[in-house]
Amino acid sequence: MRICFDVGPALQGRAGLGRYAAELLDALLRVGPEHDYIALRNRGPVRQALNRPLAGLPQHVVPLANIPWRLSTLPAYFMGGWQDRQLPACDIFHATDQLLPRLRHIRSVFTLYDVAFALRPETHTRPNRWFLSLMMPRFLRAADALIAISECSKRDAARLYGIEPAKIRVIYLAADRRFRPASTPEQAAARARYELPARYILFVGAIEPRKNLSMLLDAYAPLLSEDPELRLVIAGPYGWLYAPFLKRLDALGLRERVIFPGWVAGEDLPALYSAAEAFVYPSLYEGFGLPVLEALACGTPAVCSDTSSLPEVAGDAALLVAPDDTAGWTAALRRVLNDATLRAEMRARGVRQAARFSWDETARRTLEVYRELI
């Protein structure tokens, strides 16, 4: 097969979308090397390079920046027209960026991450919410095959848009093989590189409303009276609509207690996870929640929300708390921090749970979807 794969999210550093695109394509090259792959991107900003062997793939560049590329789908879908000529000659196009050109002769696979823009509209910017509300139902109907990254996303798409459940294949993500408990020297090196303290709670992800980080500040603050040296590390870029979070940070007087290392290189993440006292993920809604699985793979005790797909990912390996239960979060973190026996049990359960997921298996099941279309 000749497969055109959208690597734009990976090149543009699009957090979870970028991790999915890079990890899946890397695994496809491993388990399906007999096929031809073309890396598609548009002329949006390139924030990080592709690792080998992805960097060696033939590339096709759509000569449009991000917004024009997205808006180009509107006349095609609403006025009638086809966009095959914007893609290279191929059998299948895999859309990984919540964007599906209207195609006539090329078979299409669309990855559905979540429908947070519909269920949690306050967590998205107005332009993004407008575009996805208008186009997502059309993309889902137009795609020849749909991949949902969790049963939760599948249910939501079927319920909201009337998509036939049989059209949606659930294929889970996985933690990359580099995510494992890091050695003490590896942890010390990462602490030094990012100037991290001896004891910290870790969150990994973009700073945006859906991640519910203002609530996390409220849950963390009471712990400082018991452990003044405990720090909260928020590792990730600033996303959007983060002004209320910064306002809450100042209101609680936590500027000196919360550390922002920014974007962390992938090779350093396992050590950051492993060195943490606990990992926290208080998200309001997730299509999958990959950082939870990465933390579990590193043997880090995790506390995460009990909503959307997160119970699917965490299983019995994490403590699950309602995302609006601030006191419950404080209590759960206090348990993890103060109970050495519980931490040891959670580490063992976390490594076992993460081992149930594999990028190679994700790639094999994705190839099955491709083959069925051909």
C-alpha cells in the first residue's frame, strides 16, 4: 500500500496529537515496512524535527499555512469539490490532525481523539470551537474508516453525531518503550537539567482549561502546611485561555512553589516521571490521557480524574478522583505521599497496567484498517 500520513501535529509540537502521529508512524514503519509511506505536512510552523527513521521519509508539503489549510475544507464540503490534487498519489490518507480534505479517489482514515469542544466548549477558543462544531460531523461522515482512541470517544461520537458504531474502530495508544523506571543517576541528571527540587508532584501536558489546573493549585496548597519543601512541577507549554490559571496561581501565593520547566524533551520525560513523588492528571475530559500511561510505565504513583476515558487507561493502577472534588484530590495526594506501602503497590500495578498497551499492537491494528479499505 502507498500511505499518506499527516505528520503535521508532530512537527508542530501539538502535545498529544503530535505524540500520537510520531509514535504511530514509527511503529507502522517497524511492523509494516513493506508499504510505502509519505509524510504530509502543511506550511505551518515547524517546532520540532522528526526523529529517524521518520525524517528519512518522502515528504509532501501542502503550500498553505495552518488556518488557510483548515479553511480550504469549507468550500470543498459546502460548495462541492474535491481536494485529491492537494495530496500526493496514494491509496490511503490517514488524517491525524482533526482535519480531513474532501477526497474522491483516495481512501481516508480519520483518527478521532475526543469531542471536548462539544462537551466542554468553555475549554476551547471560540474559533476552534466554531470550526470543529461545523466540520467534525462532516469529517466523521466523510471518512471511509474511523479510529477512536478510546471506547469513551467512540460512544460520544456515536451519541452526538449518529455515527454507526460499527464504523468506529477503537485502537488504544501506548507508552513508548523508553518509558520505564529510570535509574537514580538518570533521575539526578534530569533534576539538574531542569533545576527540579528533591520532592515534587508532577503534571505533564499543555496549560489549558481542560486540564483543570486551577483546581490542582487549590488541592496542592493545603499540603504545603504539612510539607513546605514539596513542589508542584507543571511540565508543558502554555496552550490557550490560561490567564485564569495564572490569576489563581497569584491569588494563592504559589509563584515560588510551582515550577514551570516548559516543554521537556522526550528522552528526559521518563526520568522526570520516575523522580516524582506522584503524578497528577486532573483533566475534565480526555480522549485517552497518554501522560497517565507514561507515568504508570515509569512506576510513578498516579492520581487522575475518574471521568471520560481515564478509567479505561488507568485501570486499578491509579487513584481516581472526581475532577471537581478539591478536598478529595488533597486527600488522595496525602495518602500517596504518606503511605510507603501504598506507593510500592501502586508502582507495581502501574507497570503491569502500562504493559497491556503497545505501539506495535496499535500499528498492527491500524494496518488492518488500511487493508480492509483496500
